[in-house]
Amino acid sequence: MESGGQMKTQVAIIGGGPSGLLLSQLLHGQGIDSVILERRTKEYVLGRIRAGVLEQGLVRLLEEAGCADRLHREGIVHDGTLISYGDAMFRIDFRDLTGTPVIVYGQTEVTRDLYAAREAAGGAIHFNAEDVRIHDADTDRPVLTYRTDGQDQRLEADFIAGCDGFHGVSRQSIPASIRQEYEKVYPFGWLGILSETPPVNHELIYASSPRGFALCSMRNANLSRYYIQCPLTDRPEDWSDDAFWDELRRRIPADQAERLVTGPSIEKSIAPLRSFVTEPMRWGRLFLCGDAAHIVPPTGAKGLNTAASDVHYLHRALTRFYRDGDPSGIEGYSAQALSRVWKAERFSWWFSSLMHRYPDQSPFDQKMQVAEIEFLRANRAAQKAMAENYVGLPY
């Protein structure tokens, strides 16, 4: 309901990325009203380049939201992944080990599909929402204030979902005396490029080498995404395309390097690696979702997938509250979400530690890394544990 700069809704959602959009669409399916506030424009949100390996849990949520048709038409089903060290390479067979694949489908495409669904349903999305402030979240009448086009706005809600990322206002609105933050900053970054070239392999290759980590990934049959570990002091402009391709070839098995099709980069960036969790993920009627509450290193593609599990728990909790008058899901949201978050953090930390070269590694440390990779290669139980985490732990 809108009156000048005054509005009311049941659930106010800060952040118009995939988490906020998915939550809004799932709530809509249960007859629960929501308003999304997004600081940027729709074009900006859709211009962000992100990972695209989807767990089945996220796929099921998109199906429930009515947003999975294009995903099933265009997504690439992956039944396994490849791990290399030097010129040796072996495969982790997800379908054999778990009965479950993953689907490669770009996060940008997920976001595009969710925008289309919210717009078709007449969902309220307010772009260019600046200076968002959260008030009275620890009462039963929380309020958001913000500005759009120079005008002051006020949004009253029953609940607020903070889906506004690591740098957003939501986490900072929880008093520092209540918040506890856990963080590990890794001493390297990932230099990534996007190129209009066929992928070097039809499955992802996670490569460990004495020169550092590399990842061969893809968006579709003619759009490839490649990464190499680099020092945090590097800048994208320090790397020519030719220098990138030469370094990538050195880090992947020789037979894969020979098959590599190169071309000009259409995007090039460096991402730092961080493990981060804040506790609790709920304060009063404010809930944190996704990157607002936790960050994982990109090794294993758990970022969007972990955000999806938060959305799952939160939309179920809100549905129970509105449908049955049952507040137990709301009260238990933080503990339930964090239980799964920490397991995803462990997997991303372990996989990152296994595959990267660290500046302070001793020769002994390097031998231990190789020994662990060889143990993974030879041991089915170890492969099953890895596969179960990679395809996604149950909600």
C-alpha cells in the first residue's frame, strides 16, 4: 500500500540480486507480499559476472518459484569434475558417488529469469534506492527509510530480509555488541577471464600445480571462464591476454593445454578470496541472507548455493508464520541456517587449502598437499565425501 513516500508490506527485502529476487518470488507463491529495494539499476545487477555451478537444492527452489524452464533448456548437466596435479588428472563422478549432478548455468541468467518472473507477477522492485536505513528491527514494527530520485521514502514491514551483500547495510545494522564475526583472508586472488571460445573440456578442471592453482570452467558451448591464482598485488591490466593464456597452459595437464582454444578476453578481473561468517543471522525481525552473512572462497562454487539454502529456510519460516501463526521457524532461522553455512565454509576452506599454493608453504607442506590429492584419487570414501559436499548437502 503506497501513500506518497509511505509504503507498507509484509516482507521488505534489501537487495535485488538472486537471493532477494528468489525470496520474493517464493513468498509470492505463498501469497506473501514483499517489496525489494535495490541500490543499483537492473542493468548494473545483470552486468555482474558471477559463478554458475548450481546445486540441486537451488534448482529445486527455482522450480518451486516457477523460474527453471530456461535453466532446464540451456543449463549444462555435469555428472562429475576433473582434478589435476601436474600432468596427472582424475575424475570425481558425482552421479556414481551420490546419484546427483550439478548444473552449469550462469548466475546472471538465474538473475535474469528471476527478474522476468517478478515483473510478470507485478512484483514491487524499487531501483536506485540510496541511503537505506533500518530502524526498530528489534521491535514488532520495523521500518526502512531510503531515498530515490532525491525523494525521501519510508517502508513499514513486518519483517526485513537483508540480501544486500557483504558491504550492505543489513549486517552493520545489528549492534556490534551482539554480532560476532569470523574471518580468514587468503594471501592470493583469482585472476579470471571470460572468452568467446569453446571450453577446453566438457567438465570443469580444478588444477593444482607448482605454479599455483587454475580453474577451467564455462558458461556455455562457446563461452569459457578461466581463472589462475595470482598475488593480491597484481592488477588485471598487468596481465595481457597472451600472458594469461601462457600461464594457464603451464598449470593444466599438457594434453589439455594442447586442446586449449584461446581468444580475446571480453572480461578480466581479480577476485580476492575470503572466508567469513557473522553470527547471529537474525536480530529481532531482521534476517541476513547470503553474502550479507557469509562469504566463501569461490573454490567449489558455494556462494550462491549457500545463499539459496538461507532463502529456503527463511521462506519456509515466514510461510509457517503467516499461514499457521507459528513463529518457531523464525526463532530458529539463524541456528538452522548457520549449521549448514559452517559445513559449506569447511568444504570451501578445505578445497582451497588442497589446491592452492600458499606463500609460506614449506617443502613438507607441498608434499602433504600432493599426498592428500593422491589419497583422494585412490580412495572412494574420500571421493564420496567430496562429491556429497560439491553437489550440495541437504537442506
